[in-house]
Amino acid sequence: MKYMGSKAKIAKSLLNLMLKTRQVGQTFVEPFVGGCNVIDKVEGVRIGCDNNKYLIAMYKYLQNNPPPIFDKSKHHYDAVRQAFRSNDNACFEDWYIGYVGFMASANGRFFDGGYSGVSNTKIGTTRNYIDESIRGLNKQLESIKDVNFVCADYKELIIPCNSLVYCDPPYANSKKYSTSDFNSDEFWDWCRDLVVQGHRVFVSEYQAPPDFKEIWAKEITSSLRANSQISGAKKSVERLFVHESQT
């Protein structure tokens, strides 16, 4: 699914490294599951967590129901966005707010991105961004049908013993997924606690504390830009880290 900071382009490279350490029957856990662009390529027992209740409600609905047909007009988009902003689910259920918000917003940024719709490109073609988003998600649905989706803050997620945990948190000094602040120092402390508990932990970020070691890196063009730059294309180096005790 199109999602801000998506790892779709590098998911296979990341998984080649992570899954070679996975034990038989070991649970694969994503505390920041986002667009499911990594977990959808993993088999076995999986837990996908996110603190966006609309995103998780959407996934749970689509696990048991066909994708809905909805009004793709800007007028309807604006009405659903207003319900989201006012936290009013009297007219629309959470899963529906999530579906419209992620399928019809620009650049996978939920309602923060604004209406995507249909646009003419610089090369003279026409793109229906909503239909593109729907097709992308539909391709994933079969592969995420048995994911255990949980809505929770990452620190409150119950993780089974001896899990493989892949974290793709909001990056420090970059455009955020939402207006809420993310405490990176608390996150790294939480990762250290997971390591002590016996979990195998991998973290995607641009940078990490000294006790986390880089095991992979690649330069890519991303909508999640480093150094607080939030406009224009930018190449950044994606990195995968593990704690020094697990290298």
C-alpha cells in the first residue's frame, strides 16, 4: 500500500537479512506496520501493530470483507476528512474513514496529504491516483489475511517470547506521519529492553545510537526526507541496524 516512508522498494533486501536469522515457528512482529509493505512478504505467525486506529480498523475489515465501492469525489473525501478531524464516527465507521483516508489522500499521507484524485502528468498522461492506491492494496490482501493486527502504542504491544521484531519508526529529524511527537530516545531504550528480553530486533532508520550497528545501507529516493527537509525529491540512505550484542 502506498504509505509515507514505505519500505516497498527495499523490503526484499531487508527480509533477506532478517529472515535468515528467523527460527522455526518464531513470531514476526512489526510494531509500526504502516502500509504492510514488509509484513506482506513474510510467512508464518505475524503481528502487525500501529497506533492509527483507522488504519488497523481498515485492515481488519478487509481481512473479512471485499474492498468497498465508495464515492471517490472530493466532496465525499472532504466529508470523511471532517469526520476524522472531529473524531465523529456517527456517519462513518473507523474502517471506512481509514479506507477513504489512505486510498484517496496524496502520497500515502492519510488526510494530511490532501485529496489525490485524477491528475494530468508532465508527460501528457492522466493518472487516477485513487484507483492506483486501491489496486496496490488489493494485491496485498491475500497475503495479509492471517496477520494479527493490533492497534496500540508500540510500548504497550504484547510481544510473544523470542520474537523477531522489525521496527520502522517515525524517523528522527524527518517529516512525521502525524502531528504527534515521537520520542526517539524512548524508542531506542525500548529496543534495548527487547534485546535484554531475548528478542531479535532490527531497526530501519537514517541514524542510530552508537550501540546499534549498521548491517545494511542503500541510497533511495524517499518521500520521508532526512534533515527535516519536507519538500522536493531527496535521496537518502536507508539503513538497517541491530544492537551490538546481536551482531
